[in-house]
Amino acid sequence: MESREFRVRLPSDVAPNQYAAIVHAVAGVLDAAGVVAGSSISVDHYATDEDLNHGFDRFSAEYPWSDR
């Protein structure tokens, strides 16, 4: 199956917590659009698991998961 792609370029001075918040917000948008199951998100080589996990914890605490 052929896939579609879009790319987001951020300023180089985006802090790790901002980067993680953006990545997880994009995941939320994919979920809201109903396409998260067939999608993937690639991050740059500066992103660490620790930063992304911390960002996810902060993001998920305020995301309306139970509103479905």
C-alpha cells in the first residue's frame, strides 16, 4: 500500500520538552483523524526516549483521552 507523507521542520532551538509536546500532539491529531493505526512518526536523532517519555507524560495528563 502506498503511503502519504508530510514533513514538519522546526527551528533548531526548540527545547526537548517542546519537541516532545509537538510529537505527541501530532500523534493525538492522527488519532483524532482516525488514521493513527496505519501511521508512523519519525523523530530526528536529537530526540531521546527520556525526553519523549517525559513529554508524553505531561501531554497525556491533559489530553482528553476519556472524551471518546
